Amino acid sequence: MKSIIYIIILIFSTGLYAQNAIETDELFLKYEKEYVNSSERMNYGRDYENAITSFQSKFSDQKNSKAFAKSKNKERWLERNFSKTAFNSANEALDSYAKINQAKENLDRANNKLGDLHKELSKKYDVALIWETLQSRLKK
């Protein structure tokens, strides 16, 4: 019975030590900062959704929307067929489509940065420890 208590204390203290080590790790601190700045990623996500919604609202005909989706060269399709949409010009259609692509790039870049940091951290620490440490530090 006594040895079981010692084993439990040893396991608990090892977990505490590991959490203390991760809290001072530069890589974890970068990850935490990136995670806390998730509002930026949320804004990119919102911008992406708004760009898609705005773009798709210009297609009143489902047939044209499907034709655009199937086209291999989206810009060329917009240049030739903008009159089948509610866009006033080919440039307006192309600008709207470019906004979607730019918003997607911003969102992907932000998500990839956080994902890369997490991947590097998970090489050094257990995923559960990373998450628990992050949550405990965010509560402070």
C-alpha cells in the first residue's frame, strides 16, 4: 500500500515537472502567443466567408453557378460570362474572386503557422500536456 502511494506521488510530481518545463519553453511560448491571437484567425475566417457569400450572391442562376464551379479557368470564365451574373463588369467579378483567394490565403497561412508550431511542440511534449498547460495558463 505504501509503495502505491509513492508511485502515485512520483507520477504526479513528474507531471508537474513536465508542465513547468513546457511553460518556459520558447517554442511553447510562441505557440501560446499564436493561439491567443486566434482572433486574427477568426477575422480571416469571417473575411473568407463574407467574400464567398458576396461572390455567390451575384449568381442568380444555379446553372451559371455550377458552370463557374466546373470551369478549369475561373478568371477566364468570369471575363467571358460576367454578363450572366449580377456583376457590373468583368473587373468587378475578377476583383470579387480575387478577394476570396486572398482571404483563403490569409486564413491558410494563419492556420498553418499555428499547426506548424503545434507539430514541433508535439515532437517534444505529449499532446495532452500541451493542451493542459495551455488551458491552465489561459485561465490565469
